[in-house]
Amino acid sequence: MTNLEPIIEIDEYLDLSKFNLCTEEFKQNFHTIPDYEISVGHFSPDISIENPYNCKRVMLRDLKDKNDWKDWGLIDKEEKWKDTKLLDSFPQIKKFIYELPFKSIGRVFITFTEDGTNIAPHSDFTPNVQKPWRQEFLWFSLIGRKRMWTTNYENTLEFYKNGFIVKDNFEKTYSKGICCRFNSVLLHGVDCIENFSASIRVDGEYEEDFRYKIFGDTEWKTEYDFVDETHLRK
């Protein structure tokens, strides 16, 4: 999986002509989200580091069984997830999500900040601990011109071996548009260009023709075995 493209630009494959409606809807209504729906984004692979309080996350689709959170392999399995009531508060975003080229949709969440707090750099798979697979998802810069970046695998290993530090000499590839698919095996992070920034991630199973456009094959290479996530945070 380390030889996949660091970032695949997706804008050209989607109809984004009405994406501005999603942006405006979240700008106008995010302040109505109840506090109990907002959590801190738990992304840091270092359990000794407290995640930035102002890196906030809201789930638009959540696990049916909360005890399933330990199984990272369920991230893209539609039958394990359900729409949250919060999703109905954002009808434009809901409509947009369900018109994306997914055969089925698992997890969906929005990460946002009001003071430019970045998501802690991390890989979705801890090197030499978890078995990686080719995840199918789409990431969108919703507000604030957020930019996703990834580094190479050599730098990813260095990050995990040497104190979870992103060094200045790390090679970085940045997203250019609204939507991308990045190689989640690699260390990645997000730069907030503006203080008020938000992004959406949608996980699931691509439609076959869309998968072929992105990867050049039609096989859904997901993981069906239990994948332990508990080592990431305690």
C-alpha cells in the first residue's frame, strides 16, 4: 500500500457545482450543533499527547453499536453505521454525500476549528502494528481552504520512531482542490489556511466504475478481519 499515490485529486471526477451550498449551510448552522454532539478530534498516535481541544469533530454517521469502536476494520462497512440526527440538520450536505459515487457508505464526519487549530499529524495505520488495506474514502475541504498533505513512507517511519515529530525536511505533497483521496498508510496532516476551517471525510465502498477511474481496477480491497485500534489511544 505504500506505493499508492500520496494524493489523488478528485475534483475532475465529481460534480462540485453545488458544493458551495454545503459550505454556506455549515457556516450558517454550525453554531446550532449541540455541545454533546461535539468531540475532540482523536488523531494523535502518541497517547501521551493531549489532542488539541479546539480541533472539533461531529459525526454525521455513527456506529450502531458504540462498542464497535475498537474495530477499525468496520470503518467502511455500511451495515455497522447509521445516520445521526445531526445529519438531518444539514440537508444540503446530506444530499451531497448520498449523491457521491459510493456503492455504500460507512463513517462520515466533519472536523472543524474556529481558531485555525490543525489536526495532529498521524497515519491511519501504525507502521509494523496494523495490517493496512486500501481504504476507499473521499476528503473534502469544506471551509477555509484547508489543505491535506502527506509525506513519504520513509518519513512516516521516522515520525513514529523518533518522538512523533514532523521535521522541516520531510517531503510533503499537498492537495490542490476541494476533494482528494490520500494514501492513509502515510503520515498525513491538514493545514488550516483560515481560522474558521472545516473538512468532511466520507468512508465506504466506491462504485466500481469510479474505483476504476481512481485505482485502475475494480476490486474492493477492504479488510474483513478484526483490526485493533486500541493501541492508538487509551
